[in-house]
Amino acid sequence: MFRHLFKLIWNKKKQNFLLISEMFVSFLVIFAVFTLLVYYYQNYRTPMGIDYENVWVVNYTNSYKTENTDSLAQFYETLRQTVKSLPQVEEISFSSENFPFSMSTDGDGLVYNKSREQVDVFNVEDSYKDVLKIKVLDGRWFASQDAVAKERPVIINETLKKKLFGNENPVGKLVRFDYDEKTKVKVIGVVEDAKVKGDYVKVDPGSFVRLDTGSFHQLGNILIRISPDADASFEGHLYKTISNYMKNSNIEIEHLVNKRKDINYFSLVPMIVLSIVAGFLVVNVAFGLFGVLWYNINKRRGEIGLRRAIGASGKSVSVQLVSESMILATLSLIIGSFFAVQFPLLNVFDLPAGVYITAIVLSVIFIYLLVFICSLYPGKQAASIYPAVALHEE
């Protein structure tokens, strides 16, 4: 039977070539869509790594102009105690601009022996862990004694540990940043990965560096953990408290919950655009396939009538047309899979091979289902052709 079907397909190779090309292009687009979907889904399933609920961020401009580092540190320490004295404030921490969901990044290279990784660098205070409830997996978090430590301390996340140290315990190891190749820093802890760039973006290698008093010249953000019962009136009170203390400073209060939603919407834009393009393409392929099969039935009425006249059942005629469509789909999928499988082999876009393999399988299933559904009704119409009518028309 398959030999006969291949012969029929070969006899109409020009017409079928266009149909195979359509399916091939559709497969590649669907493969891209499923690759993004699988990638986003895998990232979404990973733990958040931080508790962003009930955390607000205060953005400010440095209104206290002084070159004296001690005076500046005292100014912000007073601000810290003032804000922390508010009844609904649980913890406060100054931070660099790349706080969670901020759409801001700060990176550098981190070198251990002969291995180097590009990492995100977060400049944080000792209280940063308590504000975001970061989980320390190995070693410890920053403490006051680190201010006088011989080697400057650094904390890394799980992803950086795996990439830079493998199965080796990184705590106590000396590494160095690219910006200061002569000075080595000491790894004192490993923390759980945190999805600071949103739910759908993979966690990059990250490192945490302890802020010193001189850092207040560049800082402009405060993370505040507030109690769950804090409302809009408290937010207004907090704004007034900070603005009264920091004269002529631009103050803005944001909620990390809202910033997470914003960054997630931003991450989904490529997926939405690609899905719309894929949707139009799939609809066009479906209508094209449906139209071609319908056209084939009208042109082959004589052939179908003859088959019915010599004893072929309506079901067998329908199965033949559906099988021809599935064989065409198989030929297009073989070509498409050849190109798609190059992505995991060549490690394109640095995605896990499992993402591509899953996307290939889902794309193959989708194309088969699309072709099968589009060929069912034309096949049913072919099965309903009466032999006498078809031969009379012929």
C-alpha cells in the first residue's frame, strides 16, 4: 500500500513539493515557538529564590552633597534608623541599582584558576538577606567582621558555583574580578539561585559584594520589608518621612510585586509576537492544505469512482487520502527535523539540549495533528462519492 501511495505522490511531485515546503516552513516556526514555550516553562518552574512579597523599593537622588565619606555614611545611617523606627517597617537595606526586577544589570568577569565566568554583580548590605529572605546553602552571609577581613569577601549563587567550581566546595577559595586582577577576594558563602530578572528568564551566574561606607556616593535605592498590613496611608507616611529628611531629593516608592509583573510582561513580548506570526502561518497552512486536498478530490473523482466500482470501500478511500497527507507531512518533518536537531548539537543560544529535543517532539506532534485534522473532512467527502455518478461525469 505504501509503495502505491509513494508512487501517487511522486506522480504529482511538483504540486506536492509546494505542500511539503509549506509544512517545512510551518514546522520551523512552530519549533521556534515551542522552544520558547518550553524554555519559559522550565524557568517558570524553578523556585523564585527570594521573597519579594511585602518588599518596597525607594528610589532617591543623592541630595546630601559632601566629599566627606564619614559624614555621608552618618547621614544615611540616621535615615536608616528613622525609617526602621516606623512601626510597619521590618527591615531595610541599601542596594545597588540592579535590585530584583529592576531591569538594570551590573556585570564583570570572575576568574578562578584558569576558568572565567561572566557574572552579575550585586552590591548589597548585611541586611539584604533578611529583606529578601535569601537562603544560604553553604558557608555564611556577610557580617560586621567582614569590614576588617584580610581578603574582601564575596558570595556566589548556585549557578556560578556549578559553572566555576563544579563539584568542588567553593567556600574559602580565592577568586578575582576582571576590574581588579591583582586583588583576590574570598568566597564565604553560596546562596540559592534567585530569579531577579523575572519568572521566565534563566538565572545567570551571580556574585554579591559587600557595600562599604564609600558606596553611598553612588547608591540610590533602598529595599524595605514592610508588614503585610501596610496600606496606602502608610506608603504616604513613609514618603513624607523620607522626603522631609532628604530635602530637594526626588523620591519614588515602588512595589516589587508590581515590578515583577512589569518585567514578566516585557519578557513575554517576543513570545507573543512569535505566537501571532505562527498563528497566522498555521491558519494559512491549514486552509492551504484543506484547499489542496479538496482540489485533489475534484480532480480525482474518476479515479475514486473507479476504485469504488471495483470494490474499494468508502473507508479505504478516505484512509488513502489521509495517508497521502500524512506521508507528505512525514517527508517535510524529516527535512525540518534535520535542521532542528542542529540546534542542540551546536549548542545554539546556549540553551539546554532538553529544551530543543522537547520542542522538536512537540512540533512533530503538532504538525501531524494539523495535517490529520485538515485531511479528515476531504477524506470523508471522497468516501461519499458514488461510483456511478463519478464514472458518469468522467
